[in-house]
Amino acid sequence: MATGALARLGQVAVLPVGVALRLLDPPMRWMQRMIGARRMAYVFLLPNFVFFGLFVFLPIGINVVFSVTGGTALFPSQRPYVGGDQFAYLFDCGSYLDPSSCREDHFWRGVANTAKFVVFQVTAMVLLSLVTALVLNMKIRGRGFFRAVYFFPVLLSPVVVALIWKWILQRDGLLNAAITTLGGQKILFFVDPGWAMFWAVFVSVWAHMGFYTLILLAGLQAIPADLYEAAEMDATPRWRVLLRITLPLLWPNMIVVIVLALIKGAQTFDEVFVLTGGGPGTATLMVVQYIYETAFSSQVQNFGLAAAASVVLGVVLFVLTLLQFAAARRKEV
């Protein structure tokens, strides 16, 4: 009796869907006759094209327009054309390795901090994700539970993650309470530049490692088991199996992980901003934070300079991505 009630409830639930499909069927058939079956794919892709046009390509175009205009007006029609003056101002440096010699020193401090952050964060992210994926791919007890645990931080908002770790790491936080309980002295993690950068990298890796582990785990499970059985029959050492079978076949997934981690690391803002605020001083100031503060937080909102900095960041990321794909294609060949 309960099964019959559930079946009737299911029929009632899908009734609106059936009605909608019957209403859409005549115009879709008419459209197919008019444009042909092969062109119907473009009809279904059109909403995505419109979405990307309005929310991706149009903002990029507006950003480029802002980067070649000046003034403090918000609307592009009210901003005077200045050409490459914004870019010239950003790149006006005595030495690019010495941010203090640049007219816009905060931008180059952000570049240096972002480069340092990306090197350490991407390296740690890729290595830890690979090791975690290899372990979770083994036949261990509670494998499903550990997979869920490692992926759980990905579900949290970056701001929530930063607030949790800020509560743990602050002067009177949980970690310092444990240190003092063991007889040590409190460590001011957010006052020392080295500690601040370390924890910025650590929190970012902790928050996003599960996502990249999932990608690598999917790649590991796609490797045919016959290859491992043949290697086992030949008594091949595990390290050679890893180097000769696992890593080469996992390389496409590794490229995806490296590219995504690189782009995410270079665009880091919310976690580091909430955790350290870019401090102490400018020790953890990132490029995206510089763009945000220049455009919205400074006393004089310089939209053109912020747009120029974002264009530079976008071009650098695009070039690095192309280089990585080229290197991956060469390795495959």
C-alpha cells in the first residue's frame, strides 16, 4: 500500500515536467524542420553562449577599456583615453627585483609575494595531492571515510576556512593555548612575515587539496588493472611501477591539476585577505588584493590602474597555461 502511494506521488511530481515537455515539443519540431537537425545543437548551446558573453567576455572587454582610460569616473563614456599610460606607470621601475625602486611599489610587492606563494603552494599542493591520491587508491580500511574527510574542506567557503584558522592561530588562539600548556611561549604568527606566509600557504593547501586529490584519484582508477597485474607477475619493484606505469599514465591529470592550481594560486585573495589582511605590512599582499584595494578600498579609487594590473595578471596566466600545455604535448610526443 505504501509502495502504491509512493508511486502515485512520483507520478504527481513528474506531471509538470511532462506537461512542459509536451508544450515544448511542437515549437522544437518546427524549429528542427526550419534549420535542420544538425543545427539544433547550436540552439541548445545558445544559452551558454549568452551566459558567457554577458558574464565573461563582456566584463573582460570592459576591463580592457578601463585599462586604457583614466580619471575617476565609473562609466567608460566619461573616462578619457590615456593609451598605455596605466601600464607605463605600473612598469616604471629602476629594478623589477627591487619593489622599492618602482613608482607603484605595492604592485611589485604583490607580484613578488604572489610568485613566492604560487611556487610553494602549487608544489606542496601537487605533491600532497598525489601522495594522498595514491594512498586512497589502495585497499585500506575505511577508504570511503577518508576520501570524504579529505574532500570536506573543499565544501567550506574560503572565508569560513580563513576565519577558522585565524581563530586557531591568533595570539590567544587554540594553537598558542596548546603551546603554553606544554610550557612554551606564545608565537605571534601574524606578526612575523615568515610565519604569516607559511600559514597562508598551509591554509590554502588544506582548503583545496581535496579537489585536486579527487582529480588524481579519478586518473588512478582509470589506469587498467592489467598493467599492474603484469608488473606483479614480472616482480617489478613498486618504485619502478610508480615511475614507469602510474606517473606516465597519470600525466594528463597531473597537467590539469598543475594548471588549475597555478591559476587558483595566482588569483588567491579571499583566504589570505581574511587570514592576514596582507600583513604584516605588505608581507602577504597578493596581486589580486592590490587590484581590489586600488579599485575599491583606496581613498582615490583608481579603476584604470586596477584594470591594467588585472590585464597584466591575465596575460601572464594565459602565457603560463599555454607553456604548460605545450610542455605536456611535447612530453606525450
